[in-house]
Amino acid sequence: MGKTADLTVVQKMTIDTLHKEGKTQKVIAKEAGCSQSSVSKHINRETKGRKRCGRKKCTSNRNNRTLQRIVKQNAFKNVGRFRKSGLQLESVLQEPLRTDVCKTWVSAVPCVKPLLNNRQRQKRLAWAKDKKDWTAAEWSKVMFSDESKFCISFGNQGPRVWRKRGEAQDPRCLRSSVKFPPSLMVWGAMSSAGVSPLCFLRSKVNAAVYQDVLEHFMLPAADQLYGDTDFIFQQDLAPAHCAKATSTWFKDHGIPVLHWPANSPDLNPTENLWGIVKRKM
């Protein structure tokens, strides 16, 4: 049973009285001053004797007050950081904390869910099974590449903040921002032998621009890192990477491309390198 609007005691008594008199739900809703769905759900709840929905709380009132205080002190922390810190709250709460408390705590806010369908999950699983027996020597031949966007400030959307209703203008919940922060797209590559020079892209990355990057940055970097040794080039499935002209370019230069599953930035170690660079900045 879904959630309904909070009904007052008078409304509940009116609904119960009119329902006993045999009135229709439409008439009851008009007399009680609420929606017909609220009337229906209240009647069904009273009939079944069901007072509340959902599972039993796994946190005490003391836990909730402590967690609220921590969120208020760190209003700009994201869910991931709170989830990590939630595992270390026993010393703060001074009482044992169940292992599922942190999951329950962060479930009160929208969390990022995997944007993968079943077919993509199956492809990722097949890729992992295919590569699970690769040795370190085989992975050392892979040259990982990626593009990343660098902003001077924290981005167009700004930071997210934990706040209560009516605190939108509270100075504690405000932070200065840039409406249109300058940004720059950067291409780079890495392998066990080292990293490539960075390429600063000043235009939209299409197939022609990407092939230019491969010609003037990737090939010299590969010669420097691998010499005459064969290597495998890795790239994600961006439109410029999957274009027919780009595939033809790789075939003409005799460069094998590592098969890569869709929506898998977490498999690319270059993402970790970008994260280190951005934190340093």
C-alpha cells in the first residue's frame, strides 16, 4: 500500500462515520476535504488492521539523532562518503551498530543505481570470464586511453547539500559557484610502461578530431613506450571511437583494439589516474 497524505483526526473520524453510513468514496472525499485515493487507502487500512507499512527500523532514536548531527556538520558530503563513515560510527554512538544500519540510513535519499540492463550485464560478465586468465605480461601490453573533462570549479550543477525543508536560503547550505565554469577536454593514455603526453581538445570530439589525436599523440607515445613490441590499444565505446572511419584507421595502421563492454568506466584504470589529477588540482 502506497503512502497517502496525512489525514487529520477530524478527517479520519468523518471518513469512518460516512463509511459506516454506506456513503460512496466520492461523497466521503468531498465531505472530508481530501482525495478519493486517501479515503480508499484509509478505509482499506482500517479494514485490514494495518497501521504502518515498511520494515522495522534498525536504528534507535539515539542513532538517528547522532546521524542527523553528523549530516548537519558535513552537509556537502555525498552518499558514498557517508556510507564509508557510517561503518565507523560505533565509537561515536558508543553502542554496537548493526551492519545494515548504514544502508538503511542512506536509503532515505535517492541513490545512484546502476544504469545497466541485463544484456549489458551479460556482456560485462562474458568479458570478465574471457579476461580472467590473462597474465600480468598480457595486461602489460594494453595501452589504456580515455578523455576527461576538467573544470575550474565543481561543475555546472554545483554541489548537492543535505538540508531540511525551508533551509534553502540558510547560509550553511549555500556555497559560491560559477554559472558557466570554463572547462577543457583532455585525452591521455597509460600503460605499465608509462603515460602518454596529454592532448588538450579545444573542439568537439568527432571521428576526424579523434583520428588526429591518435596520429599525433597516440602513435608517438606507443613508439616511446613499446618501441617495436606489439601492443593492444584500449578505448571505450564513444561515438567517435566506434565510427567506421576510426575502425578503418586502426586496420590501416595494424593496431589491434581491445574489445570493451559498454558502460564500463570502472574497468578502466585511467579513471583512477584522472581522479588523482583532479584531486591534486
